[in-house]
Amino acid sequence: MHKAGFVNIIGNPNVGKSTLMNALVGERLSIITQKAQTTRHRILGIVNEEDYQIIFSDTPGIIKPAYALQESMMDFVKLAFEDADILIYMVEIGEKGLKDERFFNKINTTKIPVLILLNKIDKSTQEFVLEQVAYWKEQLPEAEIYPISALEKFNLQTVFDRIVALLPESPPFYPKDQLTDKTERFFVDETIREKILLHYKKEIPYSVEVDTEEFVEEEKIIRIRSIIMVERDTQKGILIGHKGAALKRVGSEARRDLEKFFQKKIFLELYVKVNKNWRNNEQQLKRFGYNK
């Protein structure tokens, strides 16, 4: 008997969904920062064993959209409800609910198994954790509740074992040697964007999109050329920095991470271009892989 299924992870921004998925998959597929809206796409991470295949899905944090890009991000969350075999609702200790009540109502009425993961318990007391378990049992009586620490990997094996037990009988959805549904260029784009999220403040990280135009793999080196899109000329200047120092730092850090990821020497060229109002441009959003 072979089992397979989609395990989709949802929650508010900054609850640790990407850290959880990376830990469960055993690979660093989703970028991680302390800023909200780090995850913009739906990213699949696939775990293969002889008798099962788990397709984990990391989705953007749930927000109330303010522009077209954010509407597209919430479309990925809606899709996560449609194809889930198991739904993980991840909350931070002390949270009271989702930022969008419609999604919460969907969780309450779904017929599929729901696992509530109470994250960051390493920053709480045992007494408060027990209070939170009782609170969420009242909110979602049909769900199973697991206190965890995604960062410390506490209780994740218990969660993983429960997921395997709940998987439906099914042939694999993907080839058994496949790790994700994303291309190499996608991981280049996301790695560069992670460095921008880490090093720039205010509107800059949210106005940026990265587009890798060239990815040439040779025997000993991968040659990459990526364009960083911003919405205004002033943002371009800030991103590049004095004598190009800020952009150079982004490139150096991204290159180091990409060499670890691809296990090869990387030659990375970065350019910055102004692409006005791309976050509200349907054609541009489609070009960058947002389902609009």
C-alpha cells in the first residue's frame, strides 16, 4: 500500500511556517526573515519514502490585501484549501485568530483533518501553553493540537508521524526523486530577495521583485544574471547604495547561499531596473509567476 497527499500550511505572517516546512522537508526551500510577507508564492516541498509521499505546501501569511500583488498572494492561500488532504494551521503562542475571518470559518467547517501547531513554545511557560491548548480546543473542537518549536525542532517528529498516519492511500503525485515544484531560477530569485528583506527597511523590500534572466550551468560553475525590479528611481538609488556597496553586499551574501544550495561555484551578476507600479500591473504579476 502506498500513501500520498498534500499537507498545506497556513497561518498569519511571522508564525514560522517557512521554518516549519524547511524542518519537515529537511531542505532550505523557503526563505526566512523576521519581516511580514516574506513568502509570496506557494512553495512545495516533497518528502519521498518507499511507501509514502508527502507534499508540503508553504503559503503566504494571511493578510487583508491592499494591492493586486497581495490579492494574488491570497489566491495561493485559497488554493491551499482546495487541494489539501491535511491542513496545518500554524499559530504563535498568544495569537487569537486569523487576520481574515473567512479563512478561519473555512478551517472550522472543513471535512479534512486539521492539525493546529502552537509554535514558539520555547518562548513561553508550561502553564500558558496549557491555557493556549484549551483555548484552541474550544475554538476548533475537531482539530488536533500540537505544541511545537519549529526553530528548535521540538515535537516535530510526533507531528510528522501523525501526518504519515493520516495520509490517504494514493500513488505518488510527483516523481520519487523530485524535491520541489520550483525551478532553479526561482530559488535564485528568492535567495536574492531574502537578502534584500534582511538589509533594507520600510517600503524597499516590498517594492522589489527579482527576475533571473540567465542561468547557465557549466561543469564547474553556474553563471547567473538577475534583474532586481523596483518601482521608483529613489528606490533604485537606495538599493544600489554609495558606490554600489549595498548591492554588492546583497550579491555576495546571495552567492554564498547559492553555492551551498547548488554545491557549485557561482558567478552572479545583479542589475537594478525601475518597473513602475509592477505590484498593481496584472501583466507584470503574471510574468513574475503570480496566478492572475
